[in-house]
Amino acid sequence: MSRTGVPRLTELLSAEELALIQSLAMRRTYRDGETIHERGDQGPSMGFVIAGKIKLTCGQDSSAHDSTV
């Protein structure tokens, strides 16, 4: 269980399911402050944070609704 009480992906999936995700996944590294995704972006992808923090921002003003996870 994570510090926030949310189950980790490794606790929810079987070893076979995790192996399948790992075989299909592409690891990416981002710099501090780099935009990973913008609202409205479309694509056949899904992201997982392995290490570090991300800042989620919603609204016109980037400080309107911020959450750091």
C-alpha cells in the first residue's frame, strides 16, 4: 500500500499481467517542469509514474487547481 492508502499496481495485478505491461511499455524520463500531457491530447497511451513527483494542473491559470502527487 502506498503512503496515501492507494493500492500499488503491483498489488492489483498478477505477475503475468505485470510482465505483459513491462513488455509493451516504453520508459521515458522527463526534466523538471517539462509538460508530459496537455488537456485534450489524444493518443493510445497510458502513463505510470515509477519515481518522482508530477504536478497536475487544471484550468486556464496554471495555479487554478494544482495537485502534486
